[in-house]
Amino acid sequence: MTPNPPSLLKKTEVCQKLALSLRTLESMVKAGTFPPPVRMGKHVYWSEAAVSAWMGRMFGPQEAWRPNR
């Protein structure tokens, strides 16, 4: 059985999903705070799973927060 290929996002799609500018995304990748893209020809892509995992790490503490009682 062949596994399903990952769902891929273009740079502009990642920026739209995260409400980031292209420059900010490029800076985050360069700083190592965002997963690096995979180059295919002259384009770069991110797997949707990698972007979702990054979002989970970033927002996990916020989502786990509970008010003091």
C-alpha cells in the first residue's frame, strides 16, 4: 500500500494561514524558529503537517492554560 502524499503549502499559503509577511516567514526560517521548506524546482513548499505541528508547539501552552481558582 502506497502512503498518501503530504498536503503541501506554497510560501504564500503559509503566510496567509499564519497572517505573516513573506519577509517575516523567511526571517523565521533563517533564524531556525520555523521549519525549513523543501525546494522542488524553483518553488518551495511546506507540508501542512509540519506547519500544524509548529502551530501546536507555539500555541500549546496557551491552549493548556487554566485560570487560577
